[in-house]
Amino acid sequence: MIYMFSWAAKRKLLVILSLIIIALLFIILFVKPQFEVEATCFDGIQNGKESGIDCGGSCSRFCSISALPLITTWTRAFEVIPGRYNAIAIVENQNTDAAIYAISYEFKLYDDNNVFIARRTGKTYILPNNQTAIFAPAILVGDRVPTRADFSFTETPLWLQTPKDAGQGITPSVSNILVEDPFTKPTLTATIRNNSRFNLTNFDVVAVLYDTDNNAIGASTTFIESLKEGETYDVFYTWQKPFTEEPVRIEILPQVNVFDLNDYRSS
């Protein structure tokens, strides 16, 4: 049996189909967007222009799976005066596009019997594609003598993408390095110049002196409050204890936090 639709039935069916189409369009255009969550760097899913979950692309976080690990090249403790030692660790970051704004660390000092003497904790930033000198001054050890210093980070690194226009070329240049009276009252002077387009503020400048065997024999730090574009600044270091060997190599390491630059804003 063949059923034929009447004109009225066809018209009714077309009206129903039209209403369904209009309803679907309304849902797609007006209702659905109300329930869609805009992609952000904090929603726990990979969306938008991210290259990983809440990292890479348009996010300030660098994808940790892509980051090379930090390398602590050496750690030493130096006597300042009897009962007080400075500790220093040199950490290498091989990532050109990633750095760390803040990470917790600790130094531990031990005597020649491997007995724990003292501990110092703190927070530091990590420079991109550079050495970071982490300096802990005036650690109290009493009448004990530390012969070994250990350094470690106490939390997982949170990597951030280096600002594209500031990752390279912000480290000030160093010139006019001069060591005087190393075996009596050692002093070290040098000139720091800001060749970048940024005004640099509140950064440490760490000095490390090495002997002929490339062993560190002394270290110290100073602080520069402000160094504007094109300016120079003369740094000055002193040691109360004479060196036992002639310093033959000097490293001056300005520690500029790339995330504290005046023109940088984190996304």
C-alpha cells in the first residue's frame, strides 16, 4: 500500500523541519558558547596555542618535559673568619629558551669525618643558557671545620619561557679586572657595563678566583642596586683572609634575573 502525503501534511512537515533547524542554529550560535570555556594556561588541558598541557606556545610556562636538567658543576665553602664560612655553588642551565623565577635550595656542610655541621636554605632564580652562582654568606660553624659542602634543590623546577626579546644579551660585560695584595689583604676590582637596552636593577655580581689547577680558592659577592642602559659601575671585593695561592683566573658573574627586567611582563 502506498501512502501519499497531502499538501497540508507536507506543509506541516516543512514547518516542523524549519523549526528544528532554527532551534539547532540557536543552540549552536547562542547556547553552546555559553557553556564553552575559553582556553587558558591554567585549565589542565592542552588547548588553544599550547604545545603541552598549560605550557609552551602562548603560555609563560615552559614544558618541563622539553627542559634539559640543571647541572651543579661544583660546590665549595670558604672560611671568612674563624667560625664563619661562605658557601657557593655554580649551576649550569643549558636551556636557551627557559629559566626559573624562583626555586628553593639548601647547602649542607660536613667535617672530615663526614659529620654534618651546618645547613643554609634559601631561594634563587636561574639564568637562561648561563651559569648561576648561588652564594650563601656567613654560615656559622662554631669551632668545627667544614671540609665538604653539598648543594641541592629542594623542589621541582618550575620552568618559564624566556622572554623572546630579552633572553640574550642582558648579561653586563666585565672589564678592568685587577687583583691586588693576594697574600696579605686581597682586593679585587672590576668594571661592569650594561650594554643591553634594559635598565637593570637589584642584582648580585659574584666573583670567583681560581688557582693554576683551576680550583676555586676564593669567592665573594656584591650588589648593584641600579645600572641603566649604557652605564658602568666599578665593583670592589675584599677578603680578610690571605690567599695561599696566586689567583690566575677570575670569573665575574653578574646575576641578572631576566624576569625582573623593566619591560618584561609575564603572560
